[in-house]
Amino acid sequence: YPTTTLAAAEDIIKDIKKNLGDGFAVQLKGFGESGADIGKIAGNYTVNDNLGSMGQIKKLFNTYKDSDIDLYFDCNS
């Protein structure tokens, strides 16, 4: 069961940006295909369908790529 979807994460980031401005980092944890993709290298990363889509990830990163907000995914390799 998802606790936070990519859409919810985007809303949270927007709220933080609205209240604090730019200049912060976001680490998106547990969005991998199985929650924690142990044994997969980062280039093979996929998103659990219950949490969102790769299209949503690309949109989220493109939204903030020119700002002072850094987005990171955790991954186990």
C-alpha cells in the first residue's frame, strides 16, 4: 500500500517551495518497483505502478531542474 504517491510528493514539494522558497533538497525514498530495489543498479530503476509512473518522475524532475531544488532517489546497488 502506498503511503505517498509521486503526485502527493509533488504537492508536498510545491507546499514547501511556497512556504520556504528554493534552496532545499528532496530525497524520494521507497519509490522503486519493489519499494527497495536491492541488487539493481540505478540505470535500471523503475517505479512501482501503485506510486506513479516514469512519466510522472520525468515531469517532476523537469519541473524543478532549473530551480535551486534538488531531487534525489534512494537506490541500492
